[in-house]
Amino acid sequence: MVSTDRKLSPFGNDRGGASKARKKRAGPRKSRPLDDTALRDLALAYAARFSTTGAKLEGYLARKIRERGVVEDADGRTVDLDVGALVERLIELGYVDDAAYARARSRDLTGRGYGKRRVEQALWAAGVEDNIRHDHAPSEVEGRRAAILLAKKRRFGIFGTKLSEDLASDARRAAKEKQIAAMLRAGHDFADVRFILDASQEYEIDEWLVEAEEAERDEEDNGTW
């Protein structure tokens, strides 16, 4: 019976292996320089795949130009690619929407327990303009809900194991200060943090949230007249 197993030559004349080795030595194939069409295709693909802002898209395209370079014209001069005009066109067509990005990003962060300051920092880093950041910043109610959510997730204050009275006062104070610091890093207001961590019963926190919800409803009702 004839074996179908491939025999490798002791002299290393396996063509498949040699071909792979040559490709590995040659390294990755260099991408072609960009022209208007290629840049537009990159922009459309990025906007289709990611929720983004005009500033983020412009930064992405600028990076791609640095990496791949730009095509040359018949005289050997590099072609000018108008990144700003391309981004503006995609905004006009609705492929890029800073307000929609800000709304979704704010909802995502507060839903994970982050506060207003962290939301605003994230939107600023994404290049969202001041007026849009202001319009989509978490409300008082949303901020309180996010702070309560974080305290529950991290088992802070009344939501965690009560610190033993036998524990030294310095140790209890240090533990509470760590909880305060964690919530401040998450972007919550100091007053909200202290209220949650000082509460002795969960109903106090529930009433605190209801208070903000009622105030928001009253404000909305007054605004309709």
C-alpha cells in the first residue's frame, strides 16, 4: 500500500514551506497611497462600523494619511486631500452625528455607574462641542441613579457589609475615604457621594432619588405651559 503522507526532503525542498518563509521575510505588503476615492471609502467604512464624531473621524483619517501617504499627480506632486470637507459632507448626509454619539455615550456611561463629570470628560475627548455636551449631560435624576448604581455594584455604604464597631476608628475612616475617592473618580458630585455613604437606611436613598424625580416632573410640567 502506498502511503499518501507527504515526505519532506532532508534538504528542505518543500516548496510550500519555502514560499511561506519568503513571505515572512518580506514582511506585510505595503498599502497603497490614498487618493480621494480611497479616503472616502475609509471614512464610510469607519462611520458604518463605529459610532463616532466628526472630530474622531477626522483624527482617524489624518492618521491613515500619515501611515499610507498620498498619491502623486502626473507631475510628481502629492495630491491635496481635503479631510475637513469630506467629514463635513458625511455629517450633512447623516453618517456622522455628534448629538447621537453624545446621547448614546452618556446613556452608556451612566448605565455603568459613572457620573456627570466622567461623561463630560468622555464627550470632550471625543471632540463634542460645548453646547452638545451640555445638552446631553446627565440630569440630576440620572446622576443620582448612576451614583446609587455604583454604590450597589461596589457594595459601598449601606449596600455593603457594615463596618464593625470593634474596628478602630482610623480603620473605619480610611475605608470610607477609599469609597469616597472611588466614587469621585467615577465622576460623581461630592455632595451626592457623602449623602449615599452617610445614609443609615436604604429608604433614605430611595426618598432622595424620588425627591429629584418629582422635582424634574414639576419642572417639565411648568415648561409645558
